[in-house]
Amino acid sequence: MKPKILSTLVGYDRRQFASDAVAGVTVALVALPLSIAIAIGSGAPPVAGLVTAAVAGFLISLLGGSRVQIGGPTGAFIVVVYAVIHRHGLAGLATATMMAGALLLLAGFLRAGRLIRFIPDAVIEGFTLGIAVVIGISQIRDLAGLQTGPLDADFIPKIQGLWAARSSADPAAITLGLASIAALLLFRKWMPRFPAPLLVIAMASIAALWMLPGISTVAARYGAIENGVPPLQLPDLRLHTMIALLPSALTIALLAGIESLLSAIVADRMIGSSHRSNAELIAQGAANVVSPLFGGLPATGAIARTATNVQAGGRTPMAGVIHALLILIVLLVAAPLANNLALPALAALLMVTAWNMSEPHRWAERIALPKSRLALLFGTAVLTVAVDLTAAIAIGTAAGLAMRYWDGRAAPGDWHTPQSRDNEDE
């Protein structure tokens, strides 16, 4: 359970620091607009995304078990966080997040990191696909400039609310949003290593400010962001409150644990390393205990930002530390720059994030799956959209394990998420 940073600092030199610094700056440029967009998509204040990226990102890199993991708010949490805020408010989210952090700490100390292998890969892909669908649908309001009240957290009522407001669609917002999507996709295809989100969002917001004054901005919708970290705020830890929020806390802990370990596995493959799963869970737990104290959101390992870190040359946790410190500096001295960001452009960024989460390049591979696993994948996706994430994972995992039990011919590798070796002593 030794943090990876302690191992990587042995023999650390200027050349490696220079490489990590470049990677940290690159990831910070990607994380800044994305963190704000995720907070907005979750129904939280925009500053909450920056706080999460700075505070939780720092702790995940400092205490984690991966060499290159980048932590912070992720799109996968949008569905869960939006529902918690809708039902229990921001105070309820803080309590649920802190409880989830405590559960993750407990899981790490109990060495539960390897339990991810019991979740079939079809279930993981299914709930990821379901989350992507919900994120994409939830961004239609800002992308189209629809005039609605607060949308329901449940999928069908949300669709009904969007449809009822269809006549209020703003052609200018739609044009700006679609242009932003096109630009982000083009950058991703032709310049995948370039931190395009910040440039695209900035250019779209400048265009809106000069030529499209009717476009909604962050400040117009949510109030002005000011410099500084929000003051310390203690969550409500009364027994009856914690009991009411326990299902939400379990969902947040489960999602944070799964996504962080999956991201660590992906990172291992990219750099030929091995992560320490229990140290990673402890880091996620600490991050989710501390982040809500400053108004932050749930946090986990971010696969896309981790991949960006690797591609930019990051090879030790120092890159993640630098990324978090840079976001903290922005939060302290330049946060008001986010006030004029155009909401259609931020919605476009989340639309592209949802599209990437769905991994469209893998559809041919998915369709070729055996019918039982394809049904498991789509069943989990439908449950994620129509019911909730916890039910989707629980029912999907139970169904997958039962299917494996009855089909003795299935090899373990066909059912389990590939797990890198977990060398706690490395």
C-alpha cells in the first residue's frame, strides 16, 4: 500500500522533472475547461469542478498506486451527482461523498483492490455506455439554448422536460455548440496530443461575447466565480442523514473504485508498469474525504486525462501533482476568467466526452460478441439509463457470474476485466 510517488522519487532527476512538468501543464490545460463543464453538467457550482481537480487531483497523485494516474471529477459521475443534488442538495452531496471516501479507505486497508476482477467486462462496458447516453441527453438543454427550469434527475421525465421546451431552442446556441463539437473532433483526429478543449472553449466564448450576446455564460447562469478556494465546510454527519445517503455513498464509492482501477490498468498497459490497487483505493478514499470539505465533487482516476498525461511524457506522479498545483493557482488568481465561458461550448465538450466514453470504434467488436454477453452489455446499459448505476452493476454482475457458472466453457479472460499484476512491494 506504499504510494507510488515514494518509489519513483528514487533517482529522480532534472530531465524527468522537465518531462513531468510539460505533461502536468498539458493535462492542466485539458482539465480546466473539462472540470468546469463536469460541475455544470452535474448541477453543481462551476468552481466545484476546479476545487475537485486541484484538491482531489493532488491527493490522488501524492498517495496513489499508479505512476501516471490523473485524478479529478469525471463525466461518469455526472449522472450520480446530479441525482444526489436534485434529491438532497449540495449539503447531501458533501455528506455522501465523504461517506464514499471512508468506504474506499476501508476497502483499501482491507486489500479489496483485486475484487474488480469479479465484475464482467460486459457489465463495465454496459454501464459506461449507459452513462454516456445520459450525459449526452443531459447536455441538450445548454447545447440548444433551451429555456427550462431544473430538469428531473430521472431519464424519462428529463426527456419530457426537454421536449416540452423544444420551441425555445436558440439557433445561435445550436450553431455555436455544433461548431465546437466539430472543432473538438477535428483536433482529436488530426492533433490528438494538442490540449484542444481550452482553445476551442476559449475561441467559442470569445465569438459569443463579440457576436452572440444572447448566448448564456457561466456567470449569467450560475453567478460570478471569484478567486480563492471556498471556505472549509463540514458536512452533515448526523446518523439519520447518513442512513438516508448511504445508497448514494455506496454508488459513489463503487464507481470511484471501479473507474480508478480501470484507469490504472489502462495506464499500466501504456507505460509497461504495474499499479498498486490497494494504495490507489486509499488515495481515492482520501481524495473523496477531503474534496467535499471545500465544496468539491466526487473524484476518481480519469482515463482520458491519464492517457493525455502519458502521451505528453508524464512518467511519475509528479506530473499529476504539477497539474493539480497549476489548477490551484488558476483558482487562486485567475478564476474569474471562467465567468464568460459559453454554456453551449461547454455542453459541446461534454457531448464529445460522452461520445468518447462510448468508444464508437469498438462497435464492430461488440456486435461480434456471443449473444449472451451482448445481451448482458445492453441490459446493463438500459438499467443504467432507466434505473440507476448501483442496480445496473449489481444486477449485471450477478447475471454475468450466473451465466459464467452455467457456461463452463467460458475462459476467465473472456469474463474478467484484465488485471495487471499488483505488486505491493514494487
